[in-house]
Amino acid sequence: MKRSKHNVSYYQILLLILAGESVFILPFVLARIFRPTFLDVFELTNLQLGSCFSIYGIVALISYVYGGTLADKFAPRKLISISLILTAFGGLLMATFPSNLMLKIIYGYWGFTTVFLFWGAMIKGTRVWGGVMQQGKAFGLLEGGRGFVAASIGAVGVFIFSIILPDNIENTSLIDRKEAFRYVILFTSILAILVGGLVFLFMEDQNRSSSKQNSDTYSISNIQKVIKIESVWWLMLIVLAAYVGYKITDIFSLYASEVMLFNEVEAAQVGTFQLYLRPVICISIGLLADRTRGATWMINGFVIMLVGALLFASGLVKSGASLFFILSLITTTTGVYALRTLYFAVFQEGYIPLGLTGTAVGVISVVGYTPDIFIGPIMGYLLDESPGLYGHQQVFMVLSVFSILGVFAAIKFSPRTCSMRRAFEFSSPSVSA
């Protein structure tokens, strides 16, 4: 039975959602949910783990630009499926618990597989799906759906981890925790391979005419066109500030363990809980942005993130105040996830042509995702030098500074978009600025 156009459309966004988070489970989500366990089984300090993320970020920095132009030349289906399968191979090697040096090499490898082949293709595929009027909905579904996928995979991972461990969790040996975590890594690696196969078999080749035309377009020329668009420069700062917030959510499970004194399973459950907030927040904000203006909601997102950061920086969120901890976590993640939804959904408001989407994503990401390089080591140093509450306070002070930067950049972006409301043709393959 032939599927209707409407059903095919939603089928495509579901594939993008599934792929969009499956590819990042291994590099980031496992360390976010299982951070105390991750540090123990790989025998890492917070600074050493931050160094792994930095190596990822350095490779990704180069990959963003060239991967962005690649996304403007080739259909997302092939790029995304290859990326997932190659990323999974890194996970299979990770499951052997390699040396610190080899782990850094794996993270550098993932910087290539998850960015060069994947990132621009996913963003462009989502923008094409959303069309002119539903960019907020498209990116809200993408980010919210990715959050649900991450939370669901994380929940299964926590379940696998807990059933393999002995009943007395507090007294488990390092060997027991390694074996339990190995199964979690293998599960996520196999899942990435399966999702890659689904994408290759069932995802439609979107925007064929645009891709064909752009394949003959000189990439440097596209980059030059993109950097002449003023809104691109403000989006660089917006993504940078917002992404610092997203990276700092990595430590919530560690905060639960070190400050709130939760056990390893309870701390992992906190990491999973924050991921379940993501679909609720992202989809809600995405729908609101389509009815109003995304730029306005970006300002609100940074203000909310600032409030959450100040709550944690105050030192009031500590053992015995579990409810306050959860409320502060919800506040911070509301701001973070709202911004994740919006910063690529406002391309139309920033008058960035569809044909240059991949290139624009690449250029913006070169600056916007530099926290992959520096925020991990900064967090690691602060947490290692000042264990417990004070170290976490310092981390959230850093987030407060970047939240203020984000408010400024979003305010500057907003008047810019007000003055450039003229429509442009989304369906056109043109790459002219």
C-alpha cells in the first residue's frame, strides 16, 4: 500500500530524529548519564575526560565547515547512514576499555564521523522538512524527539547496568561495574548500526535538484556569501553561549553523586530524567516560536538559563534539598533546551537562504561549537581542584557569564530580524544571498 505524502513527510522527520540522537549516544550521552561510572571504569579524572571532549572538538571544528558544504552537495540519506555505522565501530572499540591515549583517538575519530558526515546533513534535512512556515515545529520535533530517544536509550542503558550489577550497589567492585558498563556500550553501538541501516533503506533523498546544483558550486564562494550575512555573526555567539549551557548539563549526574550524595544508579536516573524534560520543552517552544517570533524566545531562553545557573552558583542546592535540586535542574534545562530548539530554527528570520543551509551551519558551528574544545577541560579543572559543592558552584558561575553573553547576542539578533521580514523562496535551489 502506497503511503500518503503526509505520512511520508512525518516518516522522514522520525528517521531524522532517531538518527539525530543515536549518533551522539556514544560520544556524549553515556558520559552525561553515567558520568561517575564513566570516570571510574575508564580510570579518568574530570580533566582527562574533558581532554577527550577537546580532541573531539578540535576535529569537529575542521569538520563543520567542510561537512556543511558536503551537505549542500549530497543527499542526507547516504551521509547520515554512513556516519551512524562508522560511529558504532568506535563504540565497539570503546567496549574493550582501551588506554587513555586510545580513548582520545576514538573521540577524535568521532569528531569526524558525527560532524563531517552527519551534522550539516541533519540540519538541512530538518529545514527542508519544515518549509517556510514550520521551522519552529520542525526543530522542536527534532530536538524534542532526540531528547526522547536519548532518554529512552538511557533508561534502557540504566536498566541493563542495574540488572547486571550485584544487589548491593554501593559495594560493587570496579570489575563488576566495568562488565555492566560494557554491555551498555555494546547495546548503544549495535543500535547505531541498526538505525544506520534503517536510514539507508527508508529515508527519501530530499531536495535533489538543490543538491545537484550545489554540487557544481565552488564551496569557497558559498562560504563568502554566508559570512556576508550579518545575522550569521550573531548566531555564532548565540550558539556558543547556548552550547556552553548544553555542555554543562553533562555534570548533573555527577552533581547528584558528589553534592546530593545519590548512589550511582540514582545519579544515572537523574541524567535520564533531565533528558525526558527535553521533548516536553523543545516541542512546546518550537510550536510557540512558529506562532510568535523565535528571536524573542531566544532572549527568554537565555534569561531562564541565567536564573538556573545563579541558583546552582549560589551554593543553596546541596544535600538534603532534593526538591530544590530538581526544581533548579528543571529551570536550567528549560533554558538550555529552548535554545537548542531555536538557534537553527531562526534561519529564515535571519534571512539565510535554503541553498546555503549546510554551509551556514558549518560556518556558524566553527565558532558556536568551540565549547567542545574548551569547556570540558575548564569544567574538569574546576571540579578536580575543588571537589564537591564549591567546584560545581564555580562551573555554574562560568555558565552565568555565558548566559549574559547570550542575552546580549540574542537582543542584537532580534532587531536585525525585525528589519528583514521579506520572504524568500524555500523551495528554490538558488544559493544566492
